[in-house]
Amino acid sequence: MRLDKWIAESLHCSRTEARQYIEGGWVRVDGAVCERPETSVATDRVSVDRDARLEPIEPATVVWHKPAGVEAATATTAITTDNRSAMDESGIRLLQRHLQRLGSLVPLDAEASGLVVVSQDGRVCRRLTEDVAAIEQEYIVEVSGELAPYGIARLCSGLDYQGRRLAPCKVSWQNEIRLRFAVKDVRPGQLPHMCRAVGLETVAMRRIRIGRVPLGKLPVNEWRFLPPGTRF
């Protein structure tokens, strides 16, 4: 018998409601959660969690701390059940469907580490593609070398990249070897180019914020859910 038919008959509910229970991760087959309504089952192998409830399943949006040297596009395979952070306080129950059809958003240079956003939510995807040029991103850049005269002023306003004048941004020293950039419409290779233009070489680079969403203390290569409705 199909699993959704078994649930509908067992719980005296509609097939639509049965599929909601199954896709919500409330049904087990042979003790393991099964989220596929079309699964063929024997009735003695099926159980329903006692706290099962009908609730909408929101599309997932995840933030991942990308390690340096890894392409941001690999986020779609790097997000697994094994590396969900213990710091995730969203309260969202992890379902297998949350790990499917994820899109990596707001590119990050391979040599950089830091915040990467991955989402199934069309609203988030539109926001971080159509409006991304207007969203401020924050980076910590470790540098070496000697800063040229008026270097900070030139970084803030006065540099070109790939034949285009860069928009003004905010740059300050975090400490003796790290600069903090708050910048919009960042293109691949832009920040290392800006540093070279004022006599500095980039040693390491980490993105710590996109809009209103911070990386926080999320450990490297771990991820957490963003609660539905989070605004960038």
C-alpha cells in the first residue's frame, strides 16, 4: 500500500493531510523517518510520531561558514545533516527536503572564508540577486605591507576596478594587520585589487555580514537555519 493511503486510513484524514504528515517528517517506516508519500509499505512497518501536527513546511534558508579555498557554489553539497551547528537556535526541524534544490547566493571569492547564504525561498533568492548591489557586505581583510599615503581615504573613495569607478565604501583599521570593509556590489577579486592599489597584499579575507544578517560565531564549515521572514 502507498504510504499516504495508509496514513489517511489510519488517521482518518484526507490524502492531502496524510502527505503533509509525511512530508513534515512525522512518519516512520522501519523506525526511520520517511518523507516520500509514494513509498510502498507493509502496515506493520509504519508509525506516526505522537506529537505529529499539520503545519506548513517553509522553504529553507541557510547560512554557511565557508572555509577558505573552497568554491561558494559547493554550498549546495556542503550542507548536510552532519554539519548543522549546535549554535542553531532556530527551532526548525531538519527535513531531507531542506537539503534539496538549494541555491547558493551572493558570490564569495574561493580564497575567502565566511558567510554564504543558501536558499530554497524564492523571495530570498530574488532579494539576493535582483537587489544585491544595494545590500552592504562586511569583510575583515588581513593584510601585509606598508599602506600608501592617504591609503584609507583612497580605499573609501578614489579607486577603479575593471574599468569602472568604485562606489564609495567604509574602510577602517580593526587592528594593526586587519582592515574592516563595509562595501556594496562587491565583484570577484575586487578587495585584493583595492588593497594592492594602496601598497598592501591580502593575506586572508572573511565575509562577516550580508545586509542585516551576521556570520556571528558560527564555526567554519558549519551551518544554521535562518528563521522564515528574516530580512537582509
